[in-house]
Amino acid sequence: MPQHTPTAPVCRDCDGFATATITTGLQAADGTRATLRITCPTCKGTGHTTPAAARVRVGK
């Protein structure tokens, strides 16, 4: 039977699309366009979140 690796949960803020390239519309003298590369600050560009630590109940 093939072994399946568990998948990490997808980041809820970027839905797995962690990096986007945006064209600003400004054109340089050589004809190229300026672009901005934006990464998701929540998952830091991975597209996945780490599982939350297990809660520990203290007391009665």
C-alpha cells in the first residue's frame, strides 16, 4: 500500500497562493514594467500554516 504524507493545512489568509507578482503599470525608459513581489505575512510565503500547539488544561 502506498504511504501518503499528511498535508499541512492551507493558510486561511492567502488560500495557498502565498506569493503574488503585481505590475504597477509604470514603464521604464527601456520598455520594461516595474513589478512588486508580495508574500503572505501569515505563512511567510509557504502557503501552509503550522498546526496549532495542543492546549494544556491546568487545574481542576
